[in-house]
Amino acid sequence: MLLPLFGVLLGLAVGLYGEFTVPPHYAPYTAVALLAAFDSLLGGLRAALEKHFEDNIFITGLLSNTLLAALLAFVGDRIGINLYLAALVAFGVRIFQNLALIRRLILLRIK
């Protein structure tokens, strides 16, 4: 459990103190990729708290979610429709659902 936490902290430090700029044309792709990664991270944390975490499911979920969301953003960009918004909404809903379940699991453990 310490290695993933270290990775998250390292990523936050690099993101906060590094100077990265994303060209405006790639902003939808970046937003979708970040939400896909955050969704997978929270899903993995939830699975770990429920004691049924499997790393192959985590990795394949992260990759497939990111690729599908990027494909939606790309196709939408090509046909002139903001399809990336569908991925943003779907990932947003899943993030809040996972966060609610994680909160419940932590509160049950505290009791």
C-alpha cells in the first residue's frame, strides 16, 4: 500500500513544482486522460479497501478507459462534436460513486 501512495505523492510533487504546459488543442485529451487515471486510481483504492484488488484488472482498466476516452475525444474532434464531454461526464459520475463508497468503507472501519 505504500508504493502506490509514494507514486501519487511523487506525481503530485512533479505536477505542482514542474512547469508543464499543454497546448490548447490537446486540452480535451489531457482532461479525459486525467479523469480516466483518477477514476482507475479510486477504483483501485476501493478494491483494495474491499480486499479484492487485482493488479491486472487495475492496469487493463486504466489502459482501456484511457484509450476509449481518447478515441471518443479524437472521433468527436474529427466530426466536430464534443464527444469528450460524454467521457468526462461518465468518469465524473464514477469518481463520485467510488469516492462515496471509499468514504463509507473508511467510516465502517473506524467504527
